[in-house]
Amino acid sequence: MTMSMNLHPEYVTNDNGERISVILPIEEFNTLVEQTNSGFQENKLYFQESLSNIENGTTTTLSHKDVWESIDKHTKVS
């Protein structure tokens, strides 16, 4: 689950005034890292479960072509 944050970045600029780096308070940085890691773990678990379902035959797969045909069929405007 991703939660919105109110970030307080400070920008480091080069001589031309272009932003080249960002400084965040450590608490905000740590929260971003934690959310990223949590999201990765959620995705990893989802894909592991999906692969297991495919391997044990409890779900079926579709070809890329079939997926796009289904999308086209369900999104066409008459």
C-alpha cells in the first residue's frame, strides 16, 4: 500500500540553475525507501503466487495476441 507524503525537498543546482540533486530530510527518505521495498515485496509475492497457479494448473495463460484482442474487443466504441 502506498501512502501519499508531504515531501520537503531542497534542490541543488548547477551554475546554470538546473536542478541536479535533491536533499530530503532523512525521515522522508527512509519512508520512501520503506514504501519502495514494501511495494517490491507485494509485487514479488503476487508474481510468485501467479506463477505457482500457472504451474499447478489452477489458472490459464493467454498469448500476447489474445490479450490485445480482448482489450480491443472490450474497448471499442460503437
